[in-house]
Amino acid sequence: MALRELEEHDGDEDLFPHQRAGVAYLATARRALLADEPGLGKTAQAIRALKLLREQGEDVFPAMIVCPNTLKKNWQREFQRWWPEVTTQVIKGSAAQRKKQFDVSVESNIDVFIINWESLRSHSRLAPYGSVALTRCSACGGHDESISETRCEVHIRELNNIEFKAVVADEIHRSKDPKSKQTRALWSATGEADIRFAMTGTPIANDVVDLWPILHWLDAREWPSKTKWIERMIDTMLNAFGGMLVLGVKPHMQEEFYKTLNPHMRRMLKQKVLPWLPEVMNERRDVEMSTKQKKAYAQMRDTMIAELDDGQALTAPSILTQTTRLNQFANAYAELTVDESTGEIKATLSEPSCKVDAVMSDIKAKDFGEDSVAVCAVSRQLIYLLSAAMTKAGIKHGLITGLQNEDERQQAVDDFQSGRIKWILFTAQAGGVGITLTAARRLIMLQRPWSLVDHKQAMDRVHRIGSEIHDSIIITDYVTEDSIEERVIQVLEKKADNFEQIVKDKDQLLSMLKEDKAKK
């Protein structure tokens, strides 16, 4: 219990003090959630904790690393840096190529298998959960002859044939839904592995219930039933649509809640363990929709139908679609295009864009000086609109989007970090995890994600170990006036309150301030 709060520890001189304490904690706990803020080096801690256990005589191989697709090579590089003697295999390519890699790796006694979240369900059977039915082929007791072995969810697959001794689930907030195939594939692929490290700087995306699937994976005996856990620990009520609204931990159960959670979770804050990191300064720049955007936005808001310039009508058959359309018009105009591969008609962002115009105007006015700037948006189309405007203006920049391969993304990061380019544009999904953009003195949030996880991850690309080269980091939000974006900010603030109730970051900071005051 003491290790989870320790800020420094003896041991490996290559690590920061808080990392050494984290290594000792993980090696002692064996099944734990490392929830340090992004940028504090959780990957190195996990690798060195496995190494420490190995040195203590534990059998940690074979081990499996589950991580986002964009982090697979990063994990391989980190093993080469922190434990070069270990052999690793990145599982990638087509389904056939991946299966061959498993066969060769098993024959070669590879130590560490590195696989992305999305591939888990292709190479593992699914664990059962509640009343969710498992699809079965006839050989597994199914009655539908059309269900092939490939579609069968109980068939033994490659990962189930490997007896992993240790599993690290990186960015485990991706398995917050216990009904999802991705989550249940993780549970099954882990097998009987005794060593389980869960890692995420954002363990709660919406509310405290997001924690249960993580805790269940760590120790299903201690957290066997989500329903019973909620009934015992969590205050809930029904919303207007009959769905469950989570209010938080029951006041009279908080002591028991934290007594069971705390031994399994360690969280360090950048401000506490890396006080030399630059101060984060936030600013907001309000922009006004263009006339075309404003007209389309009002029509979509009032009637769920917007008439475009070419006479076509953009409709919203549901409230969810309407919300998406309003968010689009708050950022740019739209046009209807036909997807050549599917024939589907879809809305695509187009000029004019009040956001792009605002950024380009501020660049022209030299508001950013000689600073290196990273720009984040949810929409890839919005990123490409800004990219086109910057290209036209002769401004060199890099791109990190889902349309690029790993090598192209890495080249953009290298060019930015080395100073060869001053601007880099990235989507929250493609660039929100696993990349380091500490060359950036500024981060422009061209468009905020609805997800607190994505928002925090994006900000932590620039404010992490390495950003101490700057005296401060400036986060600039571009917000469209009188639009749904105001609601996005409110939602994020509410989610931040839910997050704070569990991780208690403010308590840590208050404790730190009291200690500083006492020293004076």
C-alpha cells in the first residue's frame, strides 16, 4: 500500500525516481492499474517491472503486450532500449501473415508478443459475459450451419494456445465496455496469466463504472459481477429514456470502495513528480461562423434539414445524426459526395471554414511567432482543409492521420521534433496516443473531442517528459460562438468532475502544497 504513493525509490539509475517507485509497486502488486498521467513513462516502468520479476526468479515469458496499433513499434523500440536481451514479435499484416507470425514465433520461443487491440478478437476466442450470446459453429455446438470456424466465437485460436505468464494491457480504457468483443477477447487471451499490468492515464472516460471491466480483468475473483458491484457501491438513477445515470460512489460506501481500489491502482501527477515541467497556460479564441455555415447550421438545428448551395438537401434522420451535422457546420461548410467504392452519399467538410480562416488569419498576423505548433482536431477532413490552406500559403507542415502508414507518421514526428518543420497537424484518434510532440510550444485544439480520454491524451502529447525545453506550454482552443461546441466543453467539464472523484488529483496537489508550505 505504501508503494502506491511513493514518489521515489532506490534502484535503476536510468529511470526517474517516480518510475523506480512504479517499478517496485508493479513488481510487488503483480496485478495492478498504473494510471500515471500521460507522459510519465509508463511503458518503461512496465518493462523494467517484468525485468525485476524475472531477476527475482519469476517466469514472465511468454508475455503479451496489447496496445493501440500506432504503438506496436514503439513498444518494440522500448524493449530494445530497456531490456535489449528480450526477443519480441510485432503481430501485423493480413490475417494470413499474422497467423504465420504466430506459428514461427511459437517455434522460435519468442519472449514477447506485441499485438494491437483490434486484432485481439481475430486471434482469440471470446470470454462469456452475462447474457451476451456467443456465436458457435456446428463443431462447437451451434445449430446454424452457415456459421464458419472463422466466425465462431468459441473456437480456440492462436492466442489461446499460448500460456502467457504476463500480460500488459496498454491504454486499457479501450476495453471499458464488457460487452465488446475486444474486451472479451482480452479476457480470454490472457488465460491464467498471473502477472497483469493495466496502463492508462485516463482510467475513466465517462463515470466510475468504466473502472469495473479493468478491475475484473485484473482479478475476476475480487470483482466477479458488475451488477452486484454497482448495486453495492454506486449511486444510480434512471434517466428520461430509461437508461442508467451514474451519480457516483455511494457516500456511505466510499471507505470500502477506496479500500478495495487503492491497493490495485497507482497514479502519479506530472506536477507532483516532474515539477520542472513547464506551466500549462490555457487560452480561448472565439470564432464566428461564415454566412453560409450560419445559415446551414440554423436550418439543421431548427428543421434537421439544411439546403446546400447546389440545391441538394442534407438531412438528419435522428438526433444523433443532427448532433454530428451541427458539429460539422460549426467547423466548416459541407457538400454531398458519392463514395466511389460503395456508392454511398455522404457529407464532406468543405470551404468556407471559420476555424481554418481563423487560424490562417492568426498565422498571418504572426500571433504564434517562431513557436513550433501542433494542431489537433477530431475530423480528418478539417485537418486536410487546414493542410490545404497552409500548403497554398507555402507553410511547411507534417500530418498524422489515419490515412498514413506508420513510417509516414514517424517521419512527420521526426521532422517536427528535429525542427525541420514548425507545424504538425494531427487527428485525436491517429495522433492522440503514443507520439511525442515536445518540440511544440503551442497546441491548438482546432476541434475538441467529446471524449475526455481523447482530449487529455491530445494535450499530453506536448506536455510530457522532454517539454521542459519550454518556459510554458500554451493550449489554445478555437471555439465557434453560439454553437454546439459550447455544449462539448460543458460535457467535458462534467466528465472531468466524475474523473476527479475517483483519481483524486486535487487531493494530491493540495497535499503537495501543504508540504511546500510546511517546509517554508
